[in-house]
Amino acid sequence: MPLPNMAFRETKFQEKRRGVRVNSRVPVAIEWEGPSGQNTRAEAHTRIVGPYGCLVVLSQNLEMEKRLRVTNLTNHRSCPAIIVWKGNERAEGWELGIELLEPEMGFWGLDL
């Protein structure tokens, strides 16, 4: 069976996305409840942002489906979120895909 052409594959991939994504380094604070119930906070930065989430690099290794709060440190807007993807550990930390659960327009301070 022949492989679909590149344009078809790119179109099918884009259909799964819920909005535009852009490379952008936004400083964020990530807050979550630790194993013994204590509130934990870490500062990080995004690599990619979109209207429904981001790819963030965080020094802590958090598990999939962990509920947290993301605060954009540039405009101080905050939103509940959940980890939906876990990438590789890099020198600066773990790559984590985060979905914003109640995103508001302008959360990132960018036109998306």
C-alpha cells in the first residue's frame, strides 16, 4: 500500500491540533500539591505556547495527569492545568506538555 503524500500527512496532523502554536519563551510559575500535601512552586519557561496549553521545561519530574496551576509571570494571569505529555529530560529540565483547563483569551499576551 503506498504512503500518503506529504501534504496529506501534514493536513491530517494539523487537524488534531486545537489552534495555532508558536515558539515562545514565556516565564511561568508552576504550582502543584506534593506527595505529602504540601504546595510546591517552581519557576520555568515555555518553549511553545498555544491557546490551549504549552510545552514547558521544568526542573522537576512530574507525572502524567498531574493537576497544577500555571501562572504567566509576564502578565500574572493564572490558569488550572494538567500534564498531558512528557518528553525527554534535558540539561535544563523535563519537557512537559501542559493543557490549560480554563484558558482565557490573551493568557500568553500574544496574538494566537
